[in-house]
Amino acid sequence: MGEETVIPLSDVDPEKWYQDSIAIIMLLLGPALWLILVTQLSFKVGWLAFICQVQIGFYTWLTIIAYGHRRAARWTWWGVLITSALGAWSLAVALL
């Protein structure tokens, strides 16, 4: 019988971040959630996306770290940061 070899994840990961589909999805997950909330409800409730994204981001980050995909884990937090900026903008509009 043949020898089975395991290819480490570092050998499978694309070299460039823009070629990594998981990293792009994790980056755009929060802003997409914010956009859905803003377009379907109102701009003033967009700040709720930040609260949701922190929780979603944390659990997806744990899962991604468990699979050893460090680049996607890093881009998850960039997505949370972008969502926090969008959420702060929505909150400022809601309070003013």
C-alpha cells in the first residue's frame, strides 16, 4: 500500500492575501453585516453590527486558529475594526 503524506497548511496557503478567499471573506463579513442592517432597517441601527461582529468574529477567529489559518485570523480582526468604524458612524448619527 502507498504511503500517505499530510501536506501542512502553510504549503497550501496562497502567497498573496488577495488570493486567499477565506481571508477576504473574514475581512468582508462585518462590513457586509453592517450594510445589510443599514439597507434593510435604517442607518441608525447600523451600530448593532459591531456588537454582532465582535461575537461572530471571536468565534470564527477561534475556529480559524484551530485550523491553523493565521492570515484569515488576522483579517478577521481587521474586519471587526472596519465594522467598528462603520458602527461608530451609525451610532453618532443615531445620537445626534
